[in-house]
Amino acid sequence: MNISDIATTEYIEVDVGTRMGKVRSTFENGNPKGIIVTDDGAYEGVIGEREVLQSHVEDDAKVSALTKPSRNDPAPKVDRYEDVREVARMLVEGNTKVAPVFENDELWGVVTEDAILEAVLENLDALTVADIYTDEPYTLREDDGIGKAINRLREHNISRIPVLNENGYLTGVVTTHDIADFVIRENHKTTTGDRVGDTDRLLDVPLYDIMASPVETTTVETSGREAVERMLENDYGGLVVTPAEDDRVVSGVVTKTDVLRALTFTEEEHMDVQITNVSLLDTVTREGIVEAIEEVADKYAEMQVMHAHVRFHEHKEKLRGTPLIQCQIRLRTNKGQIAGSGEGYGAANAFRVAIDKLERNVLEKKGVQSDEEYRGQLLRKLNEL
């Protein structure tokens, strides 16, 4: 299947000279997945709600401040007749919900993650939430401030965080959209006063005041199709995963991006490895990353890796011009999910630290599994006495 029948010519477009205040209002009023930016009619880039939220540019600044070439995550350019599986990979690795579609090097339209998910909906019955969700998600407390949530969303490159009460039970969820909507709305009310002070006040507002509650939850037994249908019908970016017996306990999060990532799973000899923020790669290559992960996975012969996700994130700190990079590696295996993370100056150093941590976690998993098997054998022998 290609995207020739999925992409659309209907999209929101702004010029690089447009004020950021107008763009923020567009996100508030229309809730678009992304906005195409052009320069005198020529394609320049895409900006999403995440970029608008995380940017520090004032309302009077121009859109060009967010579409300069040095941006970490430029949206991928998609050919109108590209394969859907490849487009799903490009959206995930490009960290975007919408991408421009070109035909004969001319901007033809856009393709969104929602359009792809709708097109493959009937095929998602073969998956369950257990196959695609992310376990051990990051969480926040009700009294944590919006500023902390923004930092957590930016640091881990995620779009939603479950919110817990003082007893550790799920009471809400806060998303990039919730925060952007609140900040934009409050900034519209501000006409006088100290702008810096007003911003600090907004960042201190507790999440309890803006989180969505009650929370839409699902379980690992739910089919991929049912989960996606609920997301599309309610315009949710994801659902919180809880045990069937207690929807107050957070087990994980499943998002539209997780489903798109599942569409890229292959039956090839080499494991499917997806890299987010590939533009940050320096001396390390995709081939080197795949080989290193396969070498670690081979240390646990009974573990089969279905998918590996490697994400790079650039911090502002630099050492002699080289940025501090965070690398996170997550393996989806028949033994559950295993992860490793680390930081270093440059992608190669960050990946080296993360792969070492991943190896320790794999070997620990192997040791725990061996201990459990030995314990089971011992108990059987005792029962036979």
C-alpha cells in the first residue's frame, strides 16, 4: 500500500514571516497536527505543537525562528507514491505527526499519522496493546508544576505523562496539548505587568489544575484496532495502560506513535531498529548501532528481539562545540521490554554509555530468569518428596 490515496491536499500553511503569536492562536483554535511553512511559496519546513510549546521565542518573533536549518528534527519529505510502512518509519524517526508530500519535487499535500492509522485500521486486529505499548512510563504528581512537566516532556521527547496522587494512584494525564492550550490562553489574558514574572507564575501552576481527568485507560489484552479506534474517535494521542483488575495503577502508555512504530516491524534477518533524531548521528552509523544491539541481544540466547528503538536527544550544554547528547535504547522482546540510557558529548559517546547499560540490564534479566528456572526446578523436586 502506498500513500497516494491517504495523503491530502488540504493543510494549513503559513509564511516564514508570520508572527508566532498568530501561529500559537492557530494551534489553539484549530488543533492542527502540524503547519506547513513556506518561504515565498517554496516549502521551508513543518512546525508542530511540540515545537511551539518548547520554543522560547516571543509572539512578535517570526516563524522562521523555528524553521532554521539547525533544527534537530526537520520533517521528512515524502514522495506521493511512497510505501505506507516506510512513511510510518519516517514519521516516527522524524518525530512528527505530519509530513509534506511531494510529487515531481513540488509540494503536493501532507500526510498525517491519523490518516495512516485510519487506512490500516483493519490490519491492527493482529496486534494487542501488549505488543506495542511502553511499560514503566514517566509519571508526575498532582502538585508538580507545569514547568516540571514541560522539562520532562522535552527531556524524554514524549507527548503525555500520567499524573498520580499522593498515594501513587492514577488521577489524571497531562499532554503537550493541555500545556500549550493553557499557556496560550493565559498569555492572551496578559496585557500588562512583568512578562518574566508572569511566565514564572504559569510554570508554577500545579498539574492538578490543567490535567485531564478522568483518564481514558486500556489494558494489555485490548486489540490494537480497538485502542486506535478510541484514540481516533476522541482525538487522543494515546491511552494509559492499566491492569484489568485495577484502573488506578499505571502499567504503561500506548500512543499513536507506538502503533506507527509497530507498522515498521519486519520479518527480516536483521532486527528492526528505529532511530529518532537521526540528524544527531555523528561518527556512529545506523549499521554500527544495529550490530552493537544484535551483539548485546546474542548474550541472552533465549531472548528474541522484535524491535529496537534508539532515541537521541540534544541538550544545550556543549564541550568544545560538541553537544551533550542523551541516548535511550529500548528493546521489545519475547522476554518483555529492556532498556538502557546514557549521556555523552556527541552521539557516539552517548550511544556507547547507553549500550553498556543495556548490556548490563540484559545480563541481569538473563540471571533473574535463570534464578527463577532453578527455583521452579527446586520446588518441583521438593513437591516430589
